[in-house]
Amino acid sequence: MTQRLNIIGGGMAGCEAAWQAAQLGVPVTIYEMRPKVETFAHQTGDLGEMVCSNSFRSDDDEQNAVGLVHWEMRAAGSLILATADKHRIPAGGALAVDREPYAKSITAAIHAHPLINVTYDEITHLPDEGQWIVATGPLTSGALAEAIQAETGSEALAFFDAIAPIIYADSIDMSRAWMQSRYDKGETEEERTAYLNCPMSKAQYEAFIDALLKAEKTEFKPGETAGYFDGCLPIEVMAERGRETLRFGPMKPVGLCNAHDPENKPYAVVQLRRDNALGTLFNIVGFQTKMKYGAQTRVLRMIPGLEEAEFARLGGIHRNSFINSPTLLTPQMQLKSKPNIRFAGQITGVEGYVESAAMGMVAGRMAAAELSGHTLPPPGPDTGCGALITHITGGAVAKTFQPMNVNFGLFPPIDTVKGGRKRRKERYKAYTDRAKETFSAWLER
Ligand SMILES: Cc1cc2nc3c(=O)[nH]c(=O)nc-3n(C[C@H](O)[C@H](O)[C@H](O)COP(=O)(O)OP(=O)(O)OC[C@H]3O[C@@H](n4cnc5c(N)ncnc54)[C@H](O)[C@@H]3O)c2cc1C
């Protein structure tokens, strides 16, 4: 008889992983701590509860990376997507659902599956034996978080994300920005030109600070804040402490010479750093922010060189437990130090319901394959699911690793398709066509 798969957490990732493995004939136990142990965000004891918005975002599988992941999950027989389709409510091009019946339906489907058991208990350790998937999400219980820290090291588990906005490289105006590391530091040319710099005059800096101070900010939820100020002040909080604070912090102009205007020293400089190995994404260094999304795009496009910036993801600071997957996980999503344990969902450093469920789908299939005596490789990096796995298990820069939504910046470029804004529609269609072909072949394995 096939060995049992144990899953900790009955949220988006845990339910999807359980469903996929069970559909492949593997018996599964889900351990879910709610309703015995509550979190500050969940309201019920239902499985697959949506903690905030009722939207799975864009359903456009030709022009949107999230929509593409919907397509891949439907193709894989996803429980989360099939249930979303059943409880869909009108929301333009987005896939939004009637929240309560949705979670009740997920719960009923999981309980009705002949190969799935649900045990309503908190798991507080990382087991040495058996096959496990940890899918405990952004609000992993304190006891289990301690066990994960003890296994991986305290630096390897974060309790907050502090996301600086991430920008598509090809939307940056390089006639204004230039590549240079501070004081030209580095052994190689690549290191000496590792940062992308956007210069500001005094007038531009003053206008930027004014806009930052006036911008609308999001508030923290009760119980969410403790500890976040330790290492990551939002830029607007720095600006509130003094108009010059940013110029002596992340926007300091020292050690840099504007390649387009070497005679004039910039008054302030905004630096961006590569966010992935492909070099298609750049994050704005030290620019974590709680500005509302509309305000963020408006204020950040005031930065010279970023007037036309396209954002792969906007900044934010949230309560969020996630591990440093690039250093801890194999491409099979197994913990390197304890390969009987896979991680899936938001705790791996993906962000969002869809991305979390997608990681559950792949982890469930990989675990089922292993229990049946073979190895299932992850989907190719040119698929939505595969691009995410490639990013979290190696493509992302480990030192600055922060949670990531799926976006086309994670996909390997197609040589025959041109970059730039004008060709975007054509490029995205080429990415999604390629992804569907690769993903369909992966499902046949
Ligand atoms: C306040 C807040 C708001 C959010 N808003 C959105 C949003 O609007 N849209 C969006 O796409 N994403 C949002 N997210 C992110 C969202 O939580 C994830 O996208 C998604 O729920 C993650 O799925 P998951 O399966 O990884 O975790 P979850 O869905 O949270 O599931 C994890 C499950 O594990 C259980 N658990 C935890 N520890 C243990 C333990 N030790 N033993 C047993 N069970 C345990 C939890 O009770 C939970 O049911 C938000 C997150 C937070 C914290």
C-alpha cells in the first residue's frame, strides 16, 4: 500500500496539495489547527478560507501571468480553481468568488474525498519520519515557527515582508539612469556596474519628499505591527522624521557620478538592484513602503528614469512568515536538511492565493510521485508555476529575498520577440502560448 502523505495546514496550498496527491491515489492526512488555534486574520474553521480579498485576480490567460497560472491549474484539475469557477461572481476580467460558500465547498470536497483525512490539531515540530508538506502560510503558528527556526537558523525565517517595489528592467529610461556601484566597488566589471542609478536635482528631491509626505498610506491591522520597525523603516516614515533623512539613507548621492552629466553632482540618487538572475527585474533599494498602490505608482514615477516604469509588484509591509527558499529548498521544494519535508504555499516566499495554491499543486504532485517510486521534475521555467519555483528555489537573490507574485519578468525571454512597451501584447501572448505547451507536456509525465 502507498505510504501516507501528511500535510500541515488546510489553506490554499495545503488543500490543493492534498487534492492533487489524493487524485493520484495517495492517501493524505491534513493537519489544520483552526478552529482550536486561531490566527488574527482567519474568521472561521473552514478549509481554504480567503483571509482578505475575495479575488483570485485576473483570469486573462493570454495577457496576464496570474491568468496563465489559472489556466495551468485548471489543466491540472485544481480543486481551488474548480471551486472558484463554481462560486464565481461578476468582477469584470477578474476571478472573484462568493467567499463563504466557496470555503464551505472546499471543506466539503476535502472531507468527502475517500483518500483524505482531516485532523484538527496544531503541529508544533518538524517530523523526522514520513512524507510531509508544510503549508502553514503567512500566519504559521508560533510553536511551529520556532521549530522551523531551530532547523534552518533564525535568519532563514522572516516574520514580516518588507517589499520594495519591483520594476521591469525594460521599462526604465536608460538615457537618464546609469549602471554603477558606489565607489565603483567590485572585482569584476559586472560587480562595478551592479546598481542602476537614477539622479535627482534639489528641486526634484524636494518635490518628491512633498509627494511622499502627502501620499495616502495603508494602516496596519490590529496585532500586525509588533517588530516591523526593527530593520525596515518605510520611506514615508523616514521622510516624516526629517526632509533630509532619505538623502542620508537610501537616497544618498555619494560615491556615484552621473554618466550622462558628469559635471553636475546629483543632489540625491535612487538606486535599483537586480532582483533575479535573468536581470529582467530590478528592486528599488531600501524603498519599502506602506503607500497605497495608486499613490505609489504616482510618486515613484516622479523619479527621473522611472517616468514610464512598469511595476512587476508594488511595495508593502505585512505580517508574513516565510523561509529563505533560495538557500533552504531543493528544486523539488524539499528542505535540504530534511528531505522528507517539502514546503508549499506562501511560506515558501510566493505571495497571493493563486501562487500559494499553485505551489501546493506542484508540491502535492511531486510528493505523490515520490511516494509512488519516481521523481517528477518541476514544470519548466517558461510556465507560470515553473517560473515561480525557479525563482524561489534559486533564481531570486537569496540575500534580499522577499515574497513574489507571479509576473512575466520571471519568465525566460524569447529571443525572437522584441522588448519594450509597444510590443508588450505580442510578447505576453508568446509567453503564454509557450507556457501552455510546456505545461501540457509536464502534465503528461
Ligand atoms: C492579513 C492578510 C491579508 C491577506 N490578503 C490577501 C489578499 O487579499 N489576496 C491574496 O491573494 N492574498 C492575501 N494574503 C496572503 C494569503 O494569506 C495567501 O495568499 C494565502 O492564503 C496563502 O495560502 P497558504 O495555503 O500558504 O496559507 P493559508 O491559506 O494561510 O493556510 C495556512 C493554514 O495553515 C494553518 N496552520 C498554521 N500553522 C499551523 C500549525 N502549526 N499546525 C496546523 N495548522 C497550521 C492555518 O490555520 C491555515 O489554515 C493575505 C495574508 C494576510 C496575512
